[in-house]
Amino acid sequence: MLSYVHLLPTIRLLLVSATIACLSVLPARAIDIQEVETESGIKALLVEDYTLPIIAMSYSFLGGATQDEPGKEGTLRLMTALMDEGAGELDSVAFQSRMETLGIDLGFSASRDNFSGNLRTVRSELESATDLLAMAINEPRFDVDAVERMRDALRTNLIRSETDPGFQARRALRNTVFPGHPYARNIGGNLKSIDTITRDDMLAMKEKILARETLMIGVVGAISPEELRTMLDRIFGKLSAKSSLDPVADIEPVLGKQVEVEMPTPNMSIQMIYRGIERSDPDFFAAHMMNHVLGGGTFSSRLYEEVREKRGLAYGVNSGISILDHAQFLAAGTSTRADNGAKAMEVIRTEIRRMVEEGVSEEELEKAKKYVAGSYAIANLDTSAKIARVLVAIQREKLGLDYIDTREAQIAAVSVEDVNRMARQLLDVDPTVIVVQPPEQPADTDGQAERLSQ
């Protein structure tokens, strides 16, 4: 029989996890954001909250998978997977065991434009958590056995993706909309490239991206500004001051293309690509409200009502605005049975054309405003970890320290005229259409499509 002492690490981890999951925060308007700067020039946004002895940190460096060298696609993704697989004097087993025993949560992720990470810990283990993250950031081991294990995992995912219609649709979208651009690459690389990535490639990538110059940090919890300064210098203070990022060109998405990807699947996947908008654009919320009414509102949107509720053509249909550092676009789409595909596409086109020609009503806009304003706190401010991510986003998008307080007023200021103007600006174009479908069942794309067999 196991003794209580033997169960202590597991009990401790469960208690920490439960505490983090249940952590509540002050109402959005009571959030006091402080700017903190260390002696080495590291800056962070801090929300002190001593409700529970928990500290959550989110951080991000500019430079994501766009920094992979040609032929070495997947380098950042492989590096990211290995950051908690051993560092300093601790091999993979020892590092993971220490995190579990102390109830420390570390995570790392790669996107097209950023390398990001997070830390969550109880206050009593702050020093240990700081040491672990400092080792992971400054002294990752990239041991041979760990590298090969993670390389095998990436390879398995890539093989599985070849039979995934969703992945094929996204690949066709990237290649068509961003031809020749780093955004066309798969973040996880390809079966050829991941076999060429070496330990030296990952060490070079770490030096290239992880620099204090592009670091953005958000911290929430039971920690003072003085304690945070010490913590941040210990973790990030040894990094290079300047990054050596390769320049990435801005690109306008290619519109007016029609591509069909044939593969053995009973379903049809449809994506229609339109113009997008920058987050810094004064009309961003007008575009956001328009998209919410069109297809972003899920169960209340026009596309959901027309495609799912009235006609039963698909289980889900939506639209969304994608904002990257160097490109923006709006995508609308669905997945349905192949024999319903042509009709579903026709309905989506009709609703988008109606949005351009008729716009939204006052009633639709008011409902959208209430939902978008009211759901923000639930989706983004109900845990310390989520608030920490918002603090990073505020820095990345240059939204201002008062963003949480002023966001609702920005939404309220949007008029029907603003929304309808954005509908015409973004949607009154010939879209790029990407269709994944079974062979010999061409979609009704109103023109000759390029066909790709997988």
C-alpha cells in the first residue's frame, strides 16, 4: 500500500491544478495594469492579485516559423517541442519529474510570427519555477534521444495529415493565397525537411529568435513589482539584447483563384478567401461586427441560419478574420457531404453578396455588440493565465494599457454605416475558393478550377 508521503507529489499537483482552474479574478474594470522594467531593460505588464497564491506568466518573442530556413521547415516547431525535454543538468526525465513534483506548468508554442511560452506556479515554488524556466530558455539540451523521439512524433503527424481533408485544404489555401511567401510553409515542416534538422539548427534558431529586443511579457498573480523584476532578469537577462530575424515581406492575399484538391473522402471542404483588415485599423471593430453577423457568431450568424438551420446542408459553417503580422484575410467556409457541396457554396455566396448589397440592420448590429462586448470577459478574463495572455496581446497589438476599460466604448461607437462600408470594402471582390472533394465530383465554382490530386 502506498503511504501518504508517497502520494504527496500527486496530491500537490492535483491541488495546484484545481486551484488554478477555479481561480477567479476581479471584474474587468477593476484590473490595475502596471508597467514593470528590470535593470537589464526587460519590460512586462503586471496585474497583482493576491486572492490565491498563484502566479501566471505569458510571454512571446517576435519571429515564428517564418524564420525557418528554406529546406529546414519545421525547425522552430521541433525546437519548441524540445524546450521542456531537458535543460541544464536535468535530462528529459528529470526535468519533467521536477515539474510534476512541484506542480509547475511550463508550455511552449510556435506560430507563424511568434515563439511563445507560459508558466504557472504556486507562490511557494516561485524560485524553483524561475530556475526551471531559466534553464529551458538559456540551456536547452536537445539530447539525441529526445530529438529523435520528437522528430518521430512530427513525422507521424505529417503522415496522418496526408489523409486529413482539413489539412489539405489549409495547405492548398496557403500555397494559393501566399505563393512563394514564408506563410505558404507548413509550421510543422514536411517529411523531407524534418529529417535534415540538426541540434545546431535548433541552437541557431534559439539564438536568432530569443532576444530581449522583441520580448513581450504579461504576469498575473501574487507577486510584487520588485519580485517580478528579479524573476525576469533571472529568466531572460542572459539573452542577447538584439535579435537577428530575417526580414519578412508584407503580402496581399491572392484573390480570384479557384483550386480543387481531389482525395478519397466522402465530404467536401470549402474555403472562400476575401480581403482582411489590420488590427490597428480604426475600422477593425466595424469589420469584426460585420463578420460576427455574417458567420462569426456561430449559432446566431446568417451563414449558420441559412446553411445549417434552414437547409441542413452542414453541421457547422463560419467565417473569421485572420490577422498575421504581414497579411490579413477573411475566410468563410464549411465541410459537408460531397453531394451537398455545390448547394452549400451557393448559399454562402448568396449570403455574402447580400451582406455587400444590403448590409446589416440596426437590430443585428445591436445584438452583435452586446454579445461581443459581453463575452469578452468570460472568454479572456476569467483566469490569471488568460489575463496574462491578454497583457501580451495588448503589447503585441499596441492596444494601450486602458484597452480592457475602453474596448466596450470602441464597440459601442460602431455604426451601421461603418459596418456596411466594411462589408463592401472586404467582401465586394472575387474570392479565392479552395475545395477539397472526392474525385470526379467537381464543385460549382463558377469557372474553370485548377485541380490537384493528392
